[in-house]
Amino acid sequence: MQKEKWNGPSPPLSPNLHVPKHRSRKRSTEENRTSHDSAKANGDTNLLVNDQNKYKSMKTRVLSSVWMIGGFVGIVYMGHLYIWAMIVVIQLFMAQELFTLARAAQRGKNVPGFRLLNWFFFITAMVYVYGRFLSKQLVKTISSDKMLLLIFSGLIQYHMIICYFMYIAGFVWFILTLKKGMYQSQFGQYAWTHMILFVVFAQSSFTVANIFEGIIWFLLPCSLIVINDIAAYFFGFYFGRTPLIKLSPKKTWEGFIGASVTTVLSGFLLAYFMGSFTWLTCPRKDLSTGWLYCDPGPMFKPNYYSLDRISAWVPMPWNEVGIMPVQKHAMALGLFASSIAPFGGFFASGFKRAFKIKDFGDSIPGHGGITDRMDCQMVMAVFSYTYHQSFIAPRTYSVDTLLTQILGHLSAEEQFVLYQQLAEVLTSREQIR
């Protein structure tokens, strides 16, 4: 029997009828989008503040930061060589993360032999950079051993040509591995390798030069970057409303400005605290691990200024204040750490967006990879070294510098001739008999 078609009004829905869920979900999505657009239209910028997911990541980030800071303080206490070892380990992790990313960027194309070639170039760069930075400390350490001095003085004298031929060997190795159909991938990997060595290894290696000038020139810049990062995070966490840069959506102007003021003031105070310890201020002239004692020099001796004029208007608990010259330099370092060094992080953010990745790795919970934590440190390391060499380091030749050149570049016969001539000059001046 054929059913009659109902032309009247729609009957009421039965309670047992099921309404498709996708309609209500669609309506809910539209309502959320409408409320979001309405908030945006009304100028409600609290969306950066009211992100509920950030509280969970904050706990993980804080705990891992405490572990990192604790381990870092322990290594600094152990001394220069251990800090250098830590830097080398960090460089290895960073190279591993970026070499892995370079291979992934080839979209599954297996470039033959390039992993081994990457590390060969890395070792070549390490021999060249550390040979340049630490030759003086090496000669000072082995100067009492004639055999070691004879061997390493030759290596130091021909260090540049040795490193050049190491690089040429890698270059020839690369040419011999070229295969038809893979030229673009292989040259892409070659460019990647050199970019990694320049951006990562070369910049971070300046940190080692700072360490042996005095741990303070390594510890203070690193601390300022950490302080700036933490201050920017908390100021942005609680007050952030105005986005700073599109490359990093979570960065805000409130966090940037608050962190800048905090970093400059912290540099002024930290420099006075660190400058009070000879362990942090004395340069290491060899590769030993013993305790250091030295004259701190005028850089770490406070100059006292009277507060009589100020105390006449405002009651002060003391009549004078002592300020070390290093504190003024620390404020300059703090200004750079808070205004320019963050662009290293923005560069890394743009790099990650280009390859559609969140982090360079996952070795540090809540922070990503080692490279994610070192992006600003690398920029700061180069500036700290150039600033120290330009405004702080003595511009005259020291006895240690001349002795390094004599022992490292002159033969035994030439050293004896120099000794005789120097003795004749001092005798003619009646300074020796």
C-alpha cells in the first residue's frame, strides 16, 4: 500500500529522534569563531594572556631550567677546562641537530657519504679555531717538556697550512663523491654544512676565547642572556598583550621592554658580585685546573663616589658608594643582550618556520633542542669577544704573548741568539752584570 505524502506542517520531533552531532558541532565552531572575531574587533588583546595551555608547559620549562642552571653552576665552579669541555659537547649536540635537519630537508634523498664528510669538516673547523684561540695556553703548559714543546711548536708554527690542507682534502672528497642525478642535493648539503659551521661553530667558539680571558667574560654575558630570556618570558606571561614580531607570535612588547630594563640593571649588580671573586676574574694562562690567584687590576677595584649631595636631600644609609669599572661595561653588555641578541632567536624562529618545524630537537624538556637555547648565546659570544678586545683587553704586548711567539715560532738556535742579544742590551744598560 502506498503511503500518502504529508503536505501539512512538520510534526513535532519525537524525543527518541537523534539529531546529527555534526550540526551542533558546526554551530559551536561558528559561535567560537564569531566570539573570537568579536573580541578581536573590540580590541580585546587579552588572548595572549589568557592562554590556558601555557601553565602546563611553564611547569616543565621551569623544572628543566632549574636542572640546567644547577649543572651549569657546578661546571663553572670546576674551572676553565671543564667549561671548555661543556662548550664542545654543546657544539656537538648543535651540529648533530642541524646535520639531521639538513638530511631531512632533502626529502628522503640519501646523499652518499655526506654524514661522514659533515663531521670531517666539523673536526677541521675545531682544529683551526681552537688551535688559534688556545695556542698560547698550550705552549705555556708544555714549556717545561722539551719533547712536547718541540712537537707542538712545529704544529703551532704550521697550524694554518695544516688546517688548509685538511679542508682541501674534504673539498676533494666532496668532488669525488658527486653522482649524476644528485648534483643539486649534494651541493645543497655542501652549502648546508658550511652554513652550520659558520653560524653555529664559528660563533659559539668565541665563547672559549672569552673563558680564558677570565670566566667572568663568559659567565656574565651568558647570565645576561638567561636573565633576559626569563624576564621576557615572565613579563610576557603576565602582562603580554601587544605582539612584537610575526616570526615569534608569543613575543610581546611588554615582555621585551620589561626584560630590557631588568637585564641592564641585573648586569650592573652581577658585575659587582662576580668581580669580587678572583676565580672568575683571573685569566687562565695555561691548560691546568689549579686555583687562580692574581691582582684583579683596576677593572675590578671599586672607585668610591661621595653621596653627600644626595644625602642632603634624601636620607641615605651610607655616605659613599663603590662602583667597579666593569659594572659600566656590564651595562653595555646588558643593553646588547636585551636589544640585539634576541634577534638571534628571531632568526632561529624564521629558520624553523621555513622548514615547518617547532624545535630543532627534543633534548631539553620544555625548551626543545640545544640549538633552541643557544641561538641568542651565539650572537652574544661574538659581541662579548669583540667588545673585550676593543675596550678592555690591554693593547700592548705582554710578556706571556711574546714568550708564546718565541717558543712557538723560533727554533732552539734562534731562541739562544735572542737570549744573547737581549743579555747584551741589558748589560749595556747596566740592568744586569
